[in-house]
Amino acid sequence: MKNHGCYFSSPILPHASMASFQPIFYWFAFWFCCCLASVRARPHPCEVRLSIQTVRAFNVAHRGANGELPEETAPAYLRAIEEGTDFIETDILSTKDGVLICFHDVTLNDTTDIADHPEFADRISTYEVQGVDTTGWFSVDFTWQELQTLRTRQRFSFRDSAYNDIFPIIKFEEYIEIALNASRIVGIYPELKNPVFINEHVTWADGKKYEDVFAETLLKYGYQGKFLSEQWKAKPIFIQSFAPTSLIYVSNLTDSPKILLIDDVDIPTQDTNQSFWEITSEAYLNYIKEYVVGIGPWKDTLVPPDTMNHLKNSTHLVHRAHSHGLQVHPYTFRNENQFLHFDFNQDPYQEYQFWISIMKVDGIFTDFPGSLHMYQEWTSPMKLVMGPSAVTWLDTFSKLLFSHKYKLP
């Protein structure tokens, strides 16, 4: 019998040998088809992509898989998708000529090779950023064409530097296309980064603001719909920011879900200069829930450590946020020993266990999405979901198997 060009008989083996070989062969073929069903190649345009999971804490690849590759680069995002992340996260800044880019710092000093470019030596500036005088090469002083000559570097010296000075900075639109071209549905998690600073230094046509251009870009690619709606599930997104007024402004431009980021207890908000205690009060949570679906706090504000690097008691912010119907997505989880509290015995999996099983958070920002995915597959594995091509293969094989006269033991 012929199936897709493969014969299930052999002209070489004699009939008697084939009979003794058949049980092993059929079980092997069945195993092979199951493997085929679980391994997905890039889908055909007409094929339905696997949906994003919504039954366990979201795996948010913080700046991509930046524990392995330079942050916010295309390879870091592709690696995170390969490792099973639910969302790829990024920070959106702007160039001098108004091109939105994926980059974390307002300065280019720490994660690019700009210091090795003599043509830019005289472009160092000093600006006030969130009340602090900051000196360096600022992205708002460079055109997109100029930034394309730079290459990215790892932020931390103790991480693998083998990929330094190779990958370029990417545009916001390139980042979106990486998610949309994935073989399964992958969400995006862009941040409105330093909006006050960007609006002070970059101008757009027709009086548009940074937030307008940001929202227009998302709408251009079809990102819309309330949290967990069918529209949202088709193109999942969370819009995040430390600036509450920007989130409120963007709420008038898109109904995509928003997350209010919360910094350390001694750092005020970027735009309203409110304290941590003000924006985590019952009154403020009740107010902001009209505009956001959740909060993204630094994890040490949820369960602070003591001076000996052991965790103290919970601040109960997770419980209070949940009581207001808000998601809680803490940041940032890193596998290296210097970032782990002693309670977890230098084991990132124990840390995941604490935050997911005990603290009951709804999402985790991690530099190592592969380790989080592995932990979740161990503790709460997803059921196998097969695409049309895999179903076709298994259907064909089952018909072949059960129509054959040979009876399995």
C-alpha cells in the first residue's frame, strides 16, 4: 500500500520475515507520527496556528531571551519563541527622525558599540531624564540611518559575549513581524518607554505625540480587542508603561489591555511624580483599574528581601491587586546566582515555584524564557494540540493500521 510516496511493504525481506517484523514496524510508525504531530514547522499560510495558552502564568520573554543573546535583538526574540515563550517583551524608544525602535536605555552607551565609532565621538550630550542629569549618546540625537551602523552587546559582563557586535538595533515594526511570523501565536508586550522624555526631544508631523505613533503602529498590524477577547487571542498584546498618564492617553486610542509598571518603593512615577505608596493604595488601584488590566511590579516590592538576602513577609500587593480584578506580572527573573535570594538555594526553579504556586502571580518577566517554559511543562504540562497536517498524518496512519489484517498483540 502506498501512502504519500512511502511503501509499507518491502521487496527485500521475505514474507515470513516481514510478518515477524510487522508489530515492531507498526509501533515505530505510530511513535514517529506522534512525534511528527508534536513538532511544528513554520505553518502554511492556510494552516491554523496554535493558540496562545491562557490557563497558566504567562511566560514573558523580557527583552527576548537576553540571558543568552544581546537584548531586544531579532535573534533574542526568535530564540525566546523557539524556547516556548508566550510573549516577547520590548521597550519602544524613538530616533531623531521619529522611527520607533526596540531599545531599553535612552542612552546607547551600555548595550551598543557606539564608543568604538569615532564619527560619533562628538555626539555626547547631557539631558535631564526623570529628574537626573544623564550623560551619553542618546537615541533621540541619531537618525535611523545612523543607528543602523551600530551593533548590540550584552548588558552584563558575566553573560556570554560571543554574540557582541553582530546584531543591529531593530525597528518596532520588525519586532511585530517577528511575532506575527512565528509558527504559533505569540504575543507582544511593548513598553511606552520614557514618554515624557521622548515627547520633549522628538517631533512628528501633524502635532502627533509619541503615544499616537505607537498606537497607530499597533493598529496598522491589527492589534486590538479587550483582554481575552477573540480579537485579542488572535493577536495577543499587553501595552505597558511606568507612566500612568500615557496609559490613560493610549486608552482613548486602543482597547488593547494595558499594564501599569511599578518601580522600587523609593522611585516616583515618571510623569506624575507619585510615590510607590500612592499608586499601590486601595484608592488608586480602584481608580487605575478603569484603564489597565494589571500591574507589573518589581518583584522585591511584593516580597522584599532583608539585608542578608533572605525574603521578608509579603506586602500583600498581589492579593490586593487580585481583589480589584487586576493581573500581576512581576519583573525581572534571572537565573544567575547574583539575582537569586538565598531562600531559593540558588535554584531558579525554586523561585518559579514560589512565585507561581505560592504567590499566585499571573505572569513572569524572565531573561530566561526557556527555563520558565521547562518548569511549567514539568508542573503544568499543556495538552498536545495538533495542527491540520499532523491530524492528516495520524488519520492516514490509523486507517492503514486498522484496515490491515494483521492483529496487534
